[in-house]
Amino acid sequence: MVMPIVPPAAVAALCAALLVGRRWVGHVQMSRRKALEDQLTGLMNGRAFAKRVDDGLDAIPDRSGEMSLLMFDIDGLDAINDRFGREFGDFILRLFAAKARAEIREDDLLFRLGDDEFCSILPHTSEEDAAAIAERIRAAFSEKPLRARKKENVRPTVTVGLASSRLVGFGIDRLKAAADAALADAKHAGGNGLVLYRDDAPAACPVAA
């Protein structure tokens, strides 16, 4: 059988079309990733969290045992922005993201949901272990005062609400609602602390020195 001879121009056109196609696929994939990423901190964003809720437990790497969820709120961020400027406030947000990322484990998920609000989903994690992770994050974030102005320092703090599947079940939306309730009580109590969700009333944990 005699194979047809393909003109070089046709080969070049085919290669160019394949290259354009690969670049387009790569562009689409990158756009999808960026749509789920918070551009300031590099964490997953609220849209990514909503996708996890829609996906349900299939999106969680390991459904065995207990699951916990942490809600974080940076204390006084609006006042910091007003006093020292948004650039300094953005630095604090990036700092928190870095400190939290350093303390969570490989299977844990970390999101920035809003201006000063973050969330972490902790699969196969007991309430006690989740509380220990939260306190390590709080301690690391507040470890050193930050130089805001020439003679003015700021020591950032964060408030945390914690909910466990042991009390509210495995639904991520239920866990978040419970953690939000605990967070609200923690903020009402003055912030800079950790509160655990309870069916009757949240349980406050002592503030680390």
C-alpha cells in the first residue's frame, strides 16, 4: 500500500491547531482554578467552599470517624484598615493565611470566605484535636507584634468557633452554621478566644496567654 504524502504545509497547520487547542485547554483549566482561589491569600475562596457544600461528603478525602469545622474571624480588621490603611490590613490577612496553612495537615481544607472570615474543614478530626489546632493557629498568629507605624505596634488576634460532627452530623452546611453560632458567641464575649458549639450553649475555652 502506498501511503499518501501529506504536504508539509498541512502538517504545519495541524501542529499549529493542536498547539492552539492545548493552550486553550490550559487557559480554561487555569481560569477555573483562579475562579476558586482567593487572589490575596492564595487560599480557596467562598466559591470553592460552596462547591464543597454542593459536592457533599464526596469532596472530603476521608469520611471515617469524626469531622470538625473551624470558623475564624480576624479581630478588629476594619479598625486596623481605617487606622493604618488597607495595605497593612492585607498584610495581616496574608499573615493569618500563612500561619493557619502551616498548622493544618495535608488533608485539611482552608478557605477565605470574606474580608476577615476564614474557614477550615478538618476531616477525621475529633473536637479535642480540632481545638488544639485552633489554639496553635491563634498562638502563631498573635506571637509577635507587628510594626504598623514608626512608633506604633499591633498584635493581631483572631476569634474561633468550632463545631464537631459528633454533635451536628456530617453535613458541611450544618457544621458551618454551628461553628458560626459558636463564633458569634465568642465575638460577643470579647473576641480573641475559642468557643466550642454545644446543643444548649457554646462552651468557651480558656484564652492562651
